[in-house]
Amino acid sequence: MDRLNSAGGSRSAFRGLAWLAGALATCAALAVGAVLAVFAAATVVLIALMSSALLALAGVAMRAKRTVRSRRASDPDIIEARNVGGHSWVAYGWNERR
């Protein structure tokens, strides 16, 4: 009975060529993996930068909102109105004289 994995004389040249092709394919796979890893790391860094900028802008907006609210509360000529649904508004402070 013949063995299927026996090394024949005519296949020795192809074995070296297959080994070289396998080594080249391994190097190509490593290069593609390295590029993808760098791309993923850059994406994570970009997301971190954008989220920190978003948090900074939210902090500035909240500080500005508090500043506007405190100035508005100190003015006695301004009344407050709130929307209670649809086109209905309720005004507060218009009947109080200070």
C-alpha cells in the first residue's frame, strides 16, 4: 500500500516553492494585521479626543447657563413665563411689585 504523504522526487521543488509562498503569505498577513491594529488604536484615540472636547464644551455651556440665570434673576423688570402645553403659557411675577 502506498503512503499518500511520501516525498516523491518530482515534488521536492514544489515543496520549497510552497514553503516560500507560505512565508510570503504569513508576512503579508502580519503587515495587514499591523496596519489594522494601528488604525484601531488611532480610532480609539480620536474617539477619546472628541469625547473630551464634548465634555469641555458641555462644561462651558453649563457655566454660561448658570451665569445667564443668575443675571436674569437679579433684574426686577423681567417676568418668568413657562409653556404648560401647546400654545398655553403661564407667567409668574408680573403682579408682584418690588
